[in-house]
Amino acid sequence: MTSNPLQGFFRKPKFAITLPSRGKWYPKKSLNSTDGTVEVFAMTAADDTRFKTNEVLISHTATYDLIRSCVPQIAEPENMPVVDLDAVILSIRRASYGNQMKFRVLVPNTTLERMLDLDIEQMVNSLANVGESWDEELNIQDGDLSMTLTINPLPLKNMFAVTRQLIKQQQIAENISKQDNDNEEKIDAMDQQLKTLSNIGVNTVVEGIRSIRCGDYFTDRPSDIRQFIQQIDLEYFNAIRKHIEGQKKLSQFATVNCVATPEEAAAGAPDSWQATVEFNLTNFFGE
């Protein structure tokens, strides 16, 4: 078969990054890298158009397709640990548009906004040690009884499932508020929604636990772990949730120090403040 004479113009890798996870937590065949280093390609025109639509909020396939296109060594993006998501998507942005990125933040105590100039490579590098720093084991002691839980980051498919459930519950809440039902019916509907939201929170904790060991007993069966979480004291549940939340913070970007301009100070802004840089799938590509 004759090769396309224009092949020399086809996409080539722009650079390589080391995933924050260092390749941990990927099932076999999900990642084609022995050390967590992957090459990053720029987007195609089709990638760019699709990812700039609202589809990315609810469609996991748009994000999966983008990652397969631009980071083909991640063969199964649905199994990618969420700690890698920011680094991967921002690196795709860098490969496609360059290293500098505009990011809008609110100025505290005012109605003003400010544009920050972010260095994407620097931000991605700041996440480099997440995989090494993540504490997979949580030990819980109660008198002579002790247990060890192994806790992993959620895979991307689980994060999307939670997002879809939360969007659905938000829509239900809006519908309840618009209904002309009497107060009792509204209270019943709201009570049912609170139960659903509680279950979503519990399920998120359950899905982050890979296994539990208590003495000679060991289980990694999801049904056992779910029953355990549903039946333990609130004290234990909060300890587990606190540990998980603490690990999530490892993959957060450092705050940006901001000094108020005269206009901002006149509007009520403090002399200086820390701007939080947080991304979701609607603002990954900045302004």
C-alpha cells in the first residue's frame, strides 16, 4: 500500500509528560507505558470543535475520545485515575495552543474579575509527586480491634457516573421548586432527593476502597465493602472520608498570590489574597 505523500505533515508528539500517578492504578492494557511517561499530541480540528461544546459536561465519550486522540498511550481513558485528569487535559491544551493560559477569577469582596496568566508546564509539573505521596493505607484502631483499608483514586468512569447523577439530582430539585404541589408533597419529594444524594456520597466512598483487612480476614468484594460502609459508626465513616478528601488535595494546584490594584482596592478588595485555580471540563481551555 502506497503511503500518503503528505504524511510528513501529520501530527507528531509535541512533548512528553510524566503522569501524576506515575502509571499506578491503571489496569493491565489501559496504559502503554512502563514508568507513567506519555507523549502528547496537539488536537485535530475535530477534537477542538467537539470539546468546546457543552457535551463534555455530560458525555464521557467526548473526553475519552479526546484523550485517545492526543495521548494514545492511554488506551483506556475510562480507567485513568482522576488524579491524572488535570495534567492530561492541560497538557493537551498546551500542545494545541501553547504554554500560556488565561484564567478568570473573582476578586474577593467585590464584583470585579481578574485574568491570571498561568504557565501550564509549571502547573503540570507541580502535580508530579501525587502518585508517590498518595497514602493508600488507612489504619483504624478500636481497642483490640484494628483494620487496614486500601484506598485508591477513583477511575475516570466512576467520576463521570457521579457527575451525571448530581446533574440529574439538580434537575430534579429545580423541577420540585417549580411544582404547585402542596407542602407535604414537596417535603416528601425533597426527602427522597436527600436520600439519593446521601447514597451518592456513600457510593463514592465505597468505590474508592479497594480492599479491607481485619486480622486474618481480607476482602476486596464490592458487596462486602458496601455493607461495611453502610453499617459502621459515623465516627469511622468520617475518618475514612477525611482520609480520602486529604488524598484528593494532593492533586490540587497551588493558590496564586494576588496583590490588589488601585481599582480593586477602591472596590473593597483586600490588599492581597490567594486565588484558587480549579478546573472542570468547561474551563480547561481557559478564555
